[in-house]
Amino acid sequence: MIRNAYLFLLILLPALQGCSSDNQLPPQASSKVAKVDILIHSGQVFNSKSKRLEPMDLAVCGTIICDIYPRGSKQIRAKRRIDAKGKVVSPGFIDPHTHALAELKSHDNNHNLNYLTQGVTTVIIGNDGDGSADIDKLSKELLANGIGTHVGMLVGHGAVRQQVMGKAKRMPTSKELNAMESLVEQAMAQGALGFSSGLYYVPQNYASTEEVIALAKVAARYHGIYDTHLRDESSFSIGLLPAVDEAIAIATQANVHLHLAHLKALGVDVWGQSGAVIDKVEQAQSQGISISADQYPWLASGTKLHNAIMPKWVMADSQNAFFKRLNDPALYQQLNREITENLRRRGGGKALLITAFDEQQLIGKTLEQIAIALDKSEVDAAIELVQRDEVRVASFNMSEQDLANFIVKPWVVTSSDGTDGHPRKYASFPQKYQQYVKQNSLLTLEEFIYQSATKTAEILSLSKRGQLGVGMFADIVIFDTENYRAQADFSHWNRYSTGVEAVLINGQLAIDKQQYTGILAGQVLKP
């Protein structure tokens, strides 16, 4: 009898240890768990492998999931029991494209509640080429401040190019290219998930394809991804389809996974080209090139007014040089012609809604309305506005059919590209669920969860995230499918979403009974 008792303790000991530490429980221990920290019971639990919802109970010990079993089949003691009856239990959502750094560095919004209330447990920053190369410094700063969600980082082409050569409109010298490569190498060695570019934006727009390939090769050596805002999503320069070709060529020559940021067909000139984009991507995939994309579920993009309609050449070198060119009478005819054409591509001044500006009275007005009030042309009004302050606009420039064509692809995941003034920052995940699962039935609930968590973790190589399984980190969202919905819109862009009952970040309850608990449990996630 003593020998049998000793054997029983040997079997039980790992499970008991797992409840008081961050160590992973071995799978064989899952059936022996006697006491857990949190038990989520009676919910429909998402199985990432089968892509099905199953009636299961789920146990959390410390930071990890330590047991999952058919509903009610075990008697387990728990410090805290959460009744998920009638609710969905999902891996925490992962947003691969955000601009959340300012909030995470702040002392009042570092909880990242606009993402937590969507069920997002991990945000990625450094997209569009903006990511700092000093990952260690930024990581220490964020962890010392405390953050409400996990964060992963990309090193950005724009950041390293500006650090080495400012906004110069030219090719780098060999020495400058080597310096950029060294910065990307530093970031990747410090834990960046990949290298991002924003080839639409100044100064990255001035770079050649070969420059980008050289930098992407550095990320590839560390098994990182190449995340890109295409050089053109419309007809501003080379065109949407050639821009996709360029991205695929970069991935091919750098031997790196390609991730297409906020995939879209922007503007009337390229509406209907989603099918051709999909064909290009899937043909490349069939040839062994690894490609994915993300997408936000809105027909309006968001950017700064000068990025939306100002010619790239006019923004070279510095802000002073930019403004001097805008006010040069010798350049006016050329500027007027090119800005007029860029406005046409985006649907005119009536399709550009001011969403963020120091002059509050102008927020919520279109460029067309402001031009009328100023008694100026739309071009002249735009030239004046961009010199007053940075103006953010929502640009209503996409077709519903193109958005729908992209959203059903299994290689397209959910993102927000969240920026002030646009509801995507507060509501992209529930908006996608409500419009494309509940209303239009383009996706099943299971496909939505897979695209919002599991597939994204796979793309980013986030180990033990994006799935619910024994040994996985306990990043979990419990939501009510009847009440999970966006509350933000273009009139009230910063309203929190509803329907998320609970969010666990590494096993700690950040949202409990729909209320924020004050917990700052986020970590910096590295490969």
C-alpha cells in the first residue's frame, strides 16, 4: 500500500507544481490535476486543430492551460470558477497590425483597453516601416511601465533608413546600406518578429526593390517575416498589381515569408482587381512561396492627409523643404495637377473625412465642406491644412465586393491598423464578426476565430499562443456571441466594444464580468 501511495504521489506531483509556477505541464499530467487556479466550465471551447467548437471545461494553473476535458467529466477544485455557459471560449485574438505604441508607453492608456474589449490579447507594433531597431530598450521601457496586452515588435525600413540617411530622395551608398543592414540585424537578434516596410510612404518610397531585398534577407536569416504596406494599393505610382508582383519578388529573392499588410484595392481605378491579386498570391503559394495577409473590415482607410494626396517628391528632405515647395509659385501648376489627380483616385474631397486635427471644429467635416467654408478649391484647402498641423483623414475608397473577396481567404487574418479618429482602433474584430459572420454569413464563427488567433500566431511564430491546449499560455477570451459587437463608428470612433465577458492574459484576469480589473499582465513576445 505504501508503494502504491508513493507511485500516486509521483504522478500527481507535476500537476500540483504546475499550479504554482510558470512551468509547462506535460500532457500526460493533464488528467491528474487535482486543484487549479481558474476553471472555465460549461463553455463552447475552440479547438484550433479541428477548427470546431466543443463543449469542454478548461483549467488554468499559473500562466498556462493545464487541462481541457469534456464538459463535466471531472471533478476539479478551483480557486476561481468561471461559468461560460452559452459563451464561446477562444484563444486570445492577435492583431498583427496596430499603431499602439503611444498608448503602451503612456501612463493612462497602457492598459490597451480598446483592444482588450475586442478580445485582443496581443498587438504587433512597428508596422509600415515604423519599428525601432532598439528592441531591447523599448522592451525594457514597456515592461517597466506595465502593459495591458502582450506586444510583439517589427523593425521598420522607414525607421532605419531615416536613422542612416534622413529623408533623402536617393539610393543609399554601400556604407549606408551596410549600416541599415546592421540595424536590422541588431533588432532581429534582440527579438524582433520580422522586418516591415511601408513603400508607399516617404522616405521608403524612394528605395529600390534591391534595397528592400537586402534588408529582408537579414530578417530571413533569423526566420522572421517580411511585412509590407505595398508600394501602391491603387494607381498612385506603379499600380496595385505590379506592387503585389514586387512584394512577391522580394519574398522570393530574400527567401522570407511575405505578409501583405491591410490588403485592399484602394480607389476607383483598381476596384475589381481583388481577384487578380488573389490569383497572383495563390499562384506564388503553389510555387512554394509562403504568403499571408491581414485585413480590417472597413470600406474606409485611414491615414494622414499629406500621405493621402500629396505627391511623394514634394515631401523629400525635411518638413521645411516640404512646406517651401508647397508655397513655391513655380511649382503650383504641377502640384495642382498631381493633387487633383490624387483626390480623384480617392473619390474627391467628399470622400475624405477629417478624423483628427488640433482644430476641433473641423473634425467630422469633409475636405469638400472645409474648402467651401474657406472659399478655396479642394487642392488649395488641402495645401493650407497640411501646413497647420498633422491632419488625419478617413478615406472612403474601397468596394464591398473586393473586401468580401479577400475576407474569405484562409491566408487573410484579422487586423485593425488602429489609428485615432477611425473606429477600426476600437472595433475591428467585433465589426468583422457582426458584419461577415452574423449578417452576411461569409465566414463561420470558427473561421473568424481561426483567422483572428490561430492563423495569426502561426504566421508570427508566436510559440504556445493562438491555441487552447494543455501547455499553452493562458491567453483566453470568453465572449457572448449575441452581444459581441462594435459600438464605435465614424461619429464616435473611440467607444469600447461590448460582449467580451472575460479576458485572461497569461492566466491573469484582465477583464472579469465585462469589467477591467486593473491588471497589467502583458509581456513582450519574442520568437
